Amino acid sequence: MGADSNAAQAAWTGIPQQLRPTCWRLLLGYEPPNRERAAATVRRKRREYQELVPAYFDVDNVDRNDDELAEIKQVRDAGRDASRLSHLRACLRV
């Protein structure tokens, strides 16, 4: 976990709805606590993610192992249950 234990313990009792996205990014170490660096760090991590997506999603099924195929099936099943995940289904064209 990226945040110190005091922040994690404080979050355990509940985080106000409007603060949850920021708190999760901080607690998971996705966003640095230094506000001056936060925007640049998040932009960099989003760019890195976009660069990695093809390596994991633009792969033929014949090149995947059994564990990967099982994970994709699980994600596809979850996608059928949640209509808001259309972007995920588009990425998993399998």
C-alpha cells in the first residue's frame, strides 16, 4: 500500500463520497501525496497504461496460456453483468 498506516486506518472508518477517488489513488500509491507532482504523475501512469494495453489485449487466443484464457473468460462474464463496462468488452474482443 502506498500510503502510511495512519491514512489507511483513517480511511477504514469511511471516506466521504466526494473524496473517495482521490483517497484511493493516494492509498494505493497511484498518486503521490505531493500535490505539485500529482497531475504529472497521473498523466505519466495513464500514458504508460495505454502503452501496455496492446501487449496484453491485442494477442491471439492461440498465443495465450490456460490461465490467461480463464482470466479473460472471468472478465467477459463480469462484463455481461455490468453494462457500464462496455469499454472493457471492446478491449477484450475475444
